[in-house]
Amino acid sequence: MTQVHCTRAQTTVLQLLRQQPEPISAQALYTLIKKHQRIGLATVYRALDALKRMGKVQHRVTLTGETLYNAVERDRHYMTCLDCGQSFPLNACPLKGLEFSLQHSSSFTIYYHTLEFFGLCEPCTVQDR
């Protein structure tokens, strides 16, 4: 991967994302950053977009349409209930082997992948009976 230098805003966004235990929205990230430095919401969105294109940040979209971001090192995958909208993280990534194989067998550079299963959680399944 080509070494790309980050702007100050990109570095700040990435450092803060790496500190988050769970994916976070751009708005929530903006709120955390502006406690310590002056930054605009548009700058946070631009930084997130640039970091995605560098392969340092990934995102997922919730059932409500909210986009959540996390650092690629915090590779998380989910099972999401279509009824209550709650997401349950998987303990391991079932795609690591496939990603490694694809990365080394093609001329395509993979930065990250996403995986999400949709269905009903146990409480919602019982409730629907």
C-alpha cells in the first residue's frame, strides 16, 4: 500500500476512532473532537471519506440509516435484528482466510471488508410467536 500522509484533521479523527470500543457516527465523533479543538462537521466528514479511501477506516449503515465508522484494525462484524434493530457483534471474523487468499491471488488491493447477517434476535422471535 502506498504511504499517504494524513492531514491534521485526518490524524485526529483516526486517533479518536482507534480509541472507541464500538463504531461511532460522524456526528458523535465531531462532538468528541470539538471538546478539544476547533473543527467543523464538514471537516470530520471529509477526513472520514479520505481515510476510507486510504483503507484506514471502514463504515457500516444501521437499519435506521445511520452510518457508523471504525478504524480498520477494529474489524467487527454483526448479526442485526430486523425487528428491534439491535446489532450483536461476532466474536471472530469468518472472512480473514478468504480475504488473505483473494489479496494474494489477484491484482486487487483489499483495504477492508464488511459482513453483516440480518434476522431476528431471540426476544423478537419469541415475541412474534
